[in-house]
Amino acid sequence: MWEDPSDDKENEIIKRTAETIYKYDMDLVAILILESIKPLASVGGQFARYMVAPFVPFIGDNSSPFFATFQDKNNVERLIQTLEEKGRKDEEEKKRLKQARKAEKEESPKKGWRKYLPF
């Protein structure tokens, strides 16, 4: 009943969780909370398994692999690193787009009365 997921399944769960967190733009909040609760991950995983898991089948979701994945501190750390990496990539993309817009703006000549202003 409490089977541990395989490494591939763990990677999929971590990736899917990171994408969901990032989709709702909650990455910074999630990193803060995950860093805070990382020392208690095993306790939280056991609590979730025995207190929350019995109610989950009524919803129709098999959450045992999810609880087992985030019970391990290393998987919590991998989730944090995945979120930080996604944030870094997004920040670099925003910076690149901003520089491209700035370069495009500088190349276009000023029109009308603005060409006489120094700024």
C-alpha cells in the first residue's frame, strides 16, 4: 500500500510539481516555505501518510507516490533547485527581451518634436 516510487516516477513528480508552482507564479513563496520545512520533511511525510492519505481516495487520487517523494529531504532539495533554475532561466529571458527592446528603441529615430529633446 505504501510503495515508494521509482526514480523516474520521482523525477516526473518533482518536475510536474515545479511546473505547477511556477505556472501560478508562486516560486519564491514555495522556495521560502520549502527551505523552512526541509528539516521536517520526513515528519511531514509521515504525518501526511497517516492523517491525510486515508481521505484522499474519496477524491479519487492516488497520492501515495507524492507523499513518498517529498518525504525525502533530497527530493525537497531537488524541487527547490528545479524552481531556482526555472526562475533563473525566466529572469535571463526577460533580461534578454528587455535589452532587445532597448536596442530596438535606440535604433529607431525620434520623430516630430522629440528629435530636438536631449532625452
